[in-house]
Amino acid sequence: MSTHPVPEDSGSPKGQLNTFPAMFMEAVRRYGDKRAFFQEKEYGIWQSYGWGESLENVRTLAAGLSTLGLKRGDKVCIVGDNRPHLYWGMLATQALGGVPVPLYQDSIEKEMAFIVDHAEARFVLVEDQEQADKMLSIKDTCPRLEWVIYKDPRGLRNYQETYLLSYAAVQEAGRELLKRTPGFFEDQVARGRSDELAVICYTSGTTGVPKGVMLCHGNFILSSHELQKYEALGNESIMAYLPMAWVGDFFLSLGLAIVGGYTVNCPESGSTVMQDLKEIGPTIFFGPPRIWENLLTTVMIRMEDASWIKRRMFHYFIGHAMRMQKKINRHQKTGLGERLLYQLGRLLVYGPLTDRLGLNRLKLAYTAGEAMGPDTFDFFRSLGINLKQIYAMTEAGIFMAVPMNGDVRSDTNGPPVPWIDLKISPSGEVLIRGPGMFTGYLKNEEATQGAFQDGYFKTGDAGFLDKDGHLVIIDRVKDVSHLQDGTMFAPKFLENKLKFSPYIKEAVAIGQARPFVTAMLNIDLEAVGSWAERRNIAFTGYTDLAQKSQVYELVLAEVNKVNASLAEEERTQGTTIRRFLILHKELDPDDEEITRTRKVRRGFIGEKYKALIEALYSDATNVSTEAKVTFEDGRTAMVKANLEIRNTAADTGAREGA
């Protein structure tokens, strides 16, 4: 039983647009095949699927699933890269009253087995042999799993399992059913209700096992309509490249796309996203901070290799654009000369650069999940990209705070959206309620009840509303603690500041109940590797490069910059980082150090790297370690290293002051 109401639905007469399949059919009526619903790049060629063609695929797949026994309320796990056929699988499942449960495609077998079993999934729809093999290996541990359906048959010809079926075979069975019962699909869609589950998205499980977040059709449809009005969106084109298991992809690539009639573009693979982005030129783009930081890093690396004339022109005009952006941020007026120079920069630098990145047609860009460095944020804003840093959460059906055009800032998430009631509790926790909220956690009534307070969902985030009503997030409430002297310690805040550097990919700040703050860092292999190559520093791989003395000097300078910014604010002066080390391996979801959404598992890391942490709080200048590394194919190996520990300028100053 949910503690939060869902939209009422007194009935579901035929034609009522109360579910995504019903809205999808209405979109088909409006657009037919005059407009593409999906575009997919395959073998280097873009394939286009209209709304009518998509309906035929959904209809036959739904009928085929029905012949296999799919009933209302059944769960269907879906796993693979972003593919039109997998999105159609979601719609086909929903049309029968089933519930799609998307999985992260890079999850290891153990992680998938937990969700398949917990959700009691009877069906799994997979993209290819890689994902099919995972399902075959966990079949015995998931007794309710009956059917595994694959789209790409390559490599599966000689598989003998009777429960393994091809997508094409299921659709063929569906065609036979539709010949006998022509109105079957439409009748099933008409039975849908807005309070039925549209999807179950599992949380990342930062502090324990993942929880299944149940979200209804009515929740998503209302939020989609509201965002469409809020941002004045029209006929848009979006890139579907983020994991399908993430609620943001479901909201944008299925929910908002159907409500708004968007074209959804699926890249050829994860490694070709940036190239495919250039070819498509979407009008809406959602990227976590790391994507934007990678784009900026790529630009800066290329400029280092450009001719001196191009470098001078680039830095001159980008410098001018950044100064203009800072004035805009402070609501200061710009002079005619500044505006004319900016237009010249648009002709010579900004326009060609955004065109090369595939961002020249963007009307709207979002980022969320972590804080983005202000310089990175201002860089893209200064190019004329309408980039917004939003506040979102799975349990809220995603959007909770979105900056308004004309009042976008790098240090806030904007005001709460009109359809969300947001307030700050006396303890500083962000509380929300609204029509887009989830209905509960699957099979976890205790967690559902504990997630609400007086009808408001407790987000677990510590934050505040500034004088202009903009939301500012500090950290997770559970992670905010104190140093030994009582100084407030917010690790995520510090980690985000460290990751603003293009050379630091991941960071773990330590300090709870400690005398001072230390950090364990991951370098960005691409950025630091390029830096090393330009200086003729030879290296064999990540572990070798991370322990180079020159790299330590590079990272030390970056940490000192962060400390300087911390020292400027009274409330953060006591949390400057005094000692750090660079880890010998990258933090990896497969090694359970971070989640699939790249959130730090603090408890696990605290135990796994206990010896390293203790060394950071000793007088040691180095520490030996070894750790298990899990490769993509499941193999493991032990990596040994002798890690250097460096003191920062803040540590030197503290010792001299003492």
C-alpha cells in the first residue's frame, strides 16, 4: 500500500489517453510514418522507423508475448544497449498490462540475478548473445524465469535451450494470433489504467541492495506534459545513449518522446556516441557532468595539438565568452563592443566548435546526478548552449528543480518546478511531494513507509533554498558528518570540487571523526595520458602512469587549487585536504567500489582500503597494497603497487601554524 496517492482513474474507456501505449497509438494517428519515431545507426547507416512502423512492431510483439502467457502484472526484464526493438519491448509489455524492468547492460551476472529474482520476472528480453549468456547462467537461480527472448541472433544459432526464443519468432507467433483476433492489441490497450505500473527502476544500491522503485503511467504522463509546457518544447530530436535502466532515459526516450512526438536517435554503440551525436545534431541532450567534462577535455586536448594561430584565437575568444558569461551570471550589463566581439567569436570559434561537437542545433541541454564544475558549466553556456543543471530523482519520476530560461546559474539547480511541492526540513533535508511521485518500493513496505514524512518523500539530500528560491544541494544527509574538532564534513561536496579538474576522474574524501581531511584519487587516463605523451613521459598503463612522480606533481597542483577555493569560504576552511594518494586502479562497479551510476560505496571502500586510509593518517610517505580487479568477461586478477602519499600545501601550512 503506497503512502502517496496516484492519479485517480475511475475507468479506462477505449481511447482514453491514460497509459503510454494509449498515448503511443494517438501519436501514431497524428504522425503515421510522416515523422520518424526512432532512428538507429547500424553498420554505419542510419535506419529510420516511423510511428506506424513502430506500432506494427509493438503490436506483433505484444501478441506474441501473450501467446507465451504474459499476463497483466507480469514483469519483463529488458537489457541491452539503446535499441528501438527494446523500447518497443517496453511498450508491448505495457500494452498487455505487464511491467518492464530495465537492467544495466554492464551489470555482472550476480547483480542481474538479484533483480530478475526480486522482481519475479517471468520474461527477459535481451539484445544479443552477451546478455543471453548472462541469463542462461542465472536461470537456475531464478526459478520464476520462463522465457529469454533475444533480438540479435548472431552467435546463438547452436544454442539448444527450449526457453530461448528469437524476437522474430515471437513476433511471428503474434501475427498468427492477430489473424485470428484482429482487435486483440487494441482491446488490451483499452484495459489499461493510469494507476497501473509503467516501469520499475531499481536504485543503484549505494548503501545496500537495490530497491525497486514503482512508477505509474499517470505519474510519468503528467510530469511529461508539465515539462513540455515548462520548457515550451515542440518537435524535438533526442539522443538515447544513457542506460535504459536509468529512469532519466525512460522519461526522455519513451515518456517525453511519446507525449511530445519526438524522434529518438539510438547510436551504433557506446563508443560511437560522440561521432553519432555530430551526425544527428539533436535539439535536446541530457548528459551527466562526466559527459560534459569529457567533451571539454577532448576540446582542450585537440587545441593543444592545433597550430599556434588557432590556439591563440581559441583562447582569446573563449576567454572573452567566459568573461561575458560571468557578467550574465551576475546580472551585469554588457557593452556594445563586448557583444560585437562575441558575435565575431561566434563566427570564428563558437559556431564551428558547437558544430564539430554536434551541439549546434541544441535548444536545451540538461545535466544532473553530480555537481558540475562552474568553469565547465560556464564554458558551454558561453558557447550559447542552453545548459541547465537540474535536481532529479528516480522516486520523483525525475525532475524536481529546473532553472528557468534567463536565470540559469552554475551553483544552483534552479527553483522547484511548479508541479512539485518542495520544502526543507528543520534538519536541512529536502522533502518533496507531487503527482509524479512513485507509489512505493517493490516488496518493501517498511522502506516505503520510512521514506515519507507527513506525506512528503524524504530525499536523503541535504540542501537549502537561497534568497531567490533556487535549490542548492550540499550532500547526502547520511554522509554529512564532522571532523574531530566539530567542523562540518560533507565528502560529496569535496569530491565534486576535486572532480572539476580534467585530470581527476574519481575521488573519495575521508574525514569523519578524523583530525583532518584526506583523499584517495583516480586520474583520468585519457586526459593525463595525453598530458604525459606531450611531455614524452612513457607509461605502460593506468597503474604505471598513476604512480609517476610528474603525475603526482600535476595532481598536487590541482588539489592545491581546490584547497585554495575551500579556504576562501568560512564554512569550508577547516575541510582543506592535507594528504592524498592516487589509487593504483580505477574504481569500478564490477569490483563493487562504485555503483552503476558511479556513486561511491563509502562503507565498502572504507573496509577494502582500510590499510590505505590508516596510512594517510600516519607519517608514512608510501604504502604497499594489492587489490582484486574484475575484467569485463568476469575474470579476476590481483594488482600490486607501492603507492606514494603526498602532503598538500594546506598540510604544510597547518604544521607551520601549529
